[in-house]
Amino acid sequence: MNVLVTGGSGKIGGYVLRELLAAGHTVSNYSQTAPFVEPVRHIDGDITDLERMREASGDHEAIVHLAAVPGPGITTPERLMYVNDRGTYTVLEAAVGAGARKVVFGSSKEAMNTDYRRSDTRPRYFPIDEEHPAEPRNEYGISKLINEITCKRFTEAYGIQTISLRINHNWYLDRAGAEVAVRSGWSRDRTVEEQWEGYRRYIVDSDLGRSNLWTVTDARDAARAFRLAVENEAIGHEVFLINGEDTCSLEETPTLAARHYGDVPLRRPLTGFDSFVSTAKARKLLGYEPRYTWRESEFREWMEAQP
């Protein structure tokens, strides 16, 4: 399949490009910077430029839309909303005009909630699933939720397949991928070690992970979810939560739940290091199965070697 990836030069983008190439797809990257992955045709462009986006979309059957301002604080809220919301609308409009069959949108757990510690946004139940109320509290999360709604409306209006993947807390746990993520320019870390030190702090101090429920997704699992969505022909429009099977904590899930969220009801038992976020829907409809965990990774080897 001919697949156009917007933002393939970003942190997760390199993983997605490699995953699609390995599966035999012909892949092009639409971005303002060239990717670090070969062989990928690079198309220089801005996602808010409709004419350029139309030109780029012409011979592609599917578009994976990753390009965005990737979080709050990088630019002004007004600029973030313009790029993310206008950009997604432009991608969808170009896809429809080009006759593409589907758009797979890179959403985020931020579309649901920015900080579960807040008294007014505490979880309603565990494990959280796609039916849980979405209550984003910053411009980034709001933009992602708007983008999901826009995808749904394009499916209803034009019949194009749209799948939104809410990725939960991407971690880059293999050194080769982590090096590309650092080089992407979006990372606040200058080296893999700086990036991994941030992960280590999350793990040893369980309070740090409380705001996002200790969720973690290996970027390789996230990339596979995008490929599965590209290859799926049965779905019209759906939103999926994507994350790993376990938490990023040394404490077991029942202990974390009792100490921090003792008033939150359980819809099913959580044992061991089970994630607080369910991927049952993605497993059922996409065939998604997380394969990686930080507990068995190059990052873990590095972490154990630290003084």
C-alpha cells in the first residue's frame, strides 16, 4: 500500500516509518524536515497548506497523520490550536480530494485528561477505557479531542475510514530508537542518557507517574498499532487507547490504587503490575498486542547499571 506519513521526522515518526517499511508498504514522509529513515521519499511541506497537502496526497491510499505541535509550552496556545486543528482538517480534506481510503490519526491520552490528580478530573472507574468521559485541561489535549471529532465527521460525511489512536506516554526503550528520538529535534533531552534518566525518575518515585496513571507505551508497540490501523479494512471510524500491559512503577497496581485512588471503583480486578488503562478494544478490533515492557529492555539494563 502507498502510505503518506505526516510528521515522520518526529520522535514517534521514525518508528512508524520503519514499521510500515518492514511490512512491505511504500512510504513517503510529509514534513518540514527530512526523516532519519531510508528508503523513504521525503516531501517538504506544512500541514496547514491545503494546496501542498493535496499535491502530496495524490497517489497515496492511506495517510498516517502524526504532524502536530507535540505538547503545551512549545509555542503559544493560539499557534498550537491553529497548527493542530487546521492541520488535521487540511489533511482530511486533502485525503478526501485525493481519493485516499483512510486516515490514521495520532491522538494522545491528553485528549482524555491532562492530570488525573485533580479533584475535578479524577477517574470515574478502573481500568479506564474509551467510554470514559474525556476532560482535557490544556490546549494540547483540547486540540487532540477536536481532531478526533473532526475525523469522525469526515467519516460520516465522505465515507473515508478514520482511526484515532490515543497513545499513552511513549517511551523509547531501545537505544537505536531513542537516539533517533533525541535527534528529531522535539526532544527536550540532548542525549539518550538524559532521556532515560527521566524514565528512571518516574519509576523510582511513584508519585511522579500519578498524573497519567503510570501508563507507558513502548514506541515500537505504538508503531505497530499504527500499522495495524493502516491495514484494517473493516472499521469505519473508531478511537482506540494504546499502551503497554504494565505500569512504569516498581509498586504493584493494587498498592498504587489503594494509596492514590482508593475511592475509584474497579470494573475488573487489577493484579500485579496491570495497567490502569484498558486496551481491550484495540485487541479485539485491531489485533493489537503489546510486546514490549521497560522491565525487559535496553533501558532497564542501563538503569540497573547506574550507581
